[in-house]
Amino acid sequence: DTPSFEQRPTLQYAATVGMQAALVGAFVSSVQNALGSHSKGASGFLSRTGGTIGFFAAMGATFAATESIVANQRETQDALNGVAGGCAAGFLAGIRARSLPIAVASCAVIGAAVGTFDTAGQSLRGEQEALSYEEKRKRFFKQN
């Protein structure tokens, strides 16, 4: 039994991930603003380092849109979709740096990282067994 594939709403997914990435970009921008020496004060969060927010949002939306489009075209949900999305987002980072070699390298590195993450079951700890609370507790504590 192969489960049927359900089409993803590309625009909704891209907008959601783009907004989440923009929030991360806002955090990074505020850290950049706080660590920089300037006379702008708190408004430097938007005026000096505000481009970071837009860049993070663009990378997130590019990743999500590409991943969704590839999944919908292939009608499968696997790691290759994440590789394509990661490659597109990495290429965008290289284009921002105005360097084709950086764009190609970023495509390869981010695509490989996302593909590896997806292959590992979308978890940093790999496939997890379905253990009860008591079994987890027994495994955690040292046995005599």
C-alpha cells in the first residue's frame, strides 16, 4: 500500500515559511544593530540592518516554494524535494554575495544539508522508536 500524494498549497506554504524566516531575520537584524557602533539608536534595526530581514524572508520563501513545486510536480514526498529547495535558497545567498562560485557552492552545501536532514527522518536524532514514557525513563537512568 503506497499512500496517495496530496498536493501542497505552494503560495500558502511559501508565505508561511517566508514570514517565519523574516522573524528570524528580525532577530538577527536586532543583534547586528545592537553589536554595531552607530548613532542611529534602535531605529538602526530597520534602517541599517533591515535588509537582513528581507533577505531571510526571501530565502525562506524561495526554499518553501521550490520544495513545494518540486514535490507537486513529482507527486512524491522525499528528500529530493528538500535538496532542490535548499539548492535554490543557497543559490539566492550566492547571488546576494554577487559571486557565481559562492552561489554554486552554497547551492551544494545547503542542498546537501537539507537532503541529509530529510533523509534522517527530519530529526537531528534520526528515526525514533515509539517508546512509552516508562521505557524512556528506564533507558535514561543507569541500570544496576
